[in-house]
Amino acid sequence: MQARRAARELAFILFSQFDKKITSYSKDTLEDIVLKSVRVLSDNASDELKTSVNSLMVIREDIKMYEANHETNLNRPIEADNVPVAIPMTSEMIEKIDMMIDVGEKALAALEIAEISVLDSKNEVNDYVVDIAEIFQKNHKEIDDIIQKYAKNWNISRLVKMDKDILRIAICELLYIKDAPMKVVVDEALELAKKYSTDDSSSFINGILAKIIIDYGLK
């Protein structure tokens, strides 16, 4: 995972902790929040892994019960050990396995971001997160006005905060930093939406960013 991708996810977590006094945060305060964000990711990864382990235990118990209640074992003497039986791959079991895979992937991604942030000798991750935050501090009114302009039929105060924060980060990169490939910025904004927001968020965010790219002549 690239440093910038890690920085975007940390920026998203940092933005989630912003309050109405965002303009008063010093650089030291922002860096402190970034450190806390790394800890949040690590804690989330730990929780996701625990969930995955619990899911495995549930599946293991389901398999044991299926084996015990199979007609092959029900017809055996009570004192006899159960013998292995074939397990049909039901949709329910596939769903449970898919859930574990999803949980495991999220946990690994969170740990990877935390590791990159801690081991980044050039401080690229930390610096990029703070750059995004400081740009939003200085331009938050203009950025939110842009979101309001393109979020037709929506009042920005009623938008899902996660969607607003993802758009804020992407707009900071597209219109102010301008050194990241446009496609990368958009793609990773959509990935954040899929990971953290609602089912409809990706299309909503993609629509707004597409309009901004066209109207601002970005290439």
C-alpha cells in the first residue's frame, strides 16, 4: 500500500474528529490527532480480528453440530465417537465465510496503514495528512460551498458526514494540492466510501467529483 493511500485514510479519520473549531487547530495539534488516528486504526484492526476469530468459532461449532446430528452419527452407539461426514456448501455457510474474508481484509488493511505510518522514515504519510488538513482549514468555506453547489437537492448540513469528509479530502487534492493523478484521487475516494459509508455513497461521491473535474477543466 502506498504512503499516499495510507495518508488519505488517516486524513479521513482525522476529519471525523474535527469540530467547529477546525480553524484554531495548530500544526502540533493536527499531528497529535494523526497519531491518535493511527491508534484508532490499530484498535479497529484488533476488533476486526477478534470478530473474525469469533466467526470462525461459530462456524466450527455449526460444523460440529451438523456432524453430531447427521443421520450417520445419530445411528451410532451413544458412547462411540462421531465420524466425519460430508458438509454441503450451503449459501448460509458461504455468506459466513465471505463475512470473515471481508473482516480479515479490513483488519489487514488497517494494520498496514498503521505500520506504514509508524515506519515511514521520510514522514511522507504524516506530512501529507497535515497538508490536507491545513488546506481544508484555510479553504473550508470555499470547499464546502463547492460541495453544496454540486450536491443539488441536498443541504450540506444534512449530508452524511462521512461523505462530506471524503469529498473534502478529494477536493483538497484535486483543486489545491494538484500533484496526485486525478484518477487515483477519485478511485481512492470511492474506496473510502465503500469501506466507511453507505451503499449509495460511491455513486453520489463519484457524481459530484465528475462534475467538479469537468467544470474546473481538470485532466
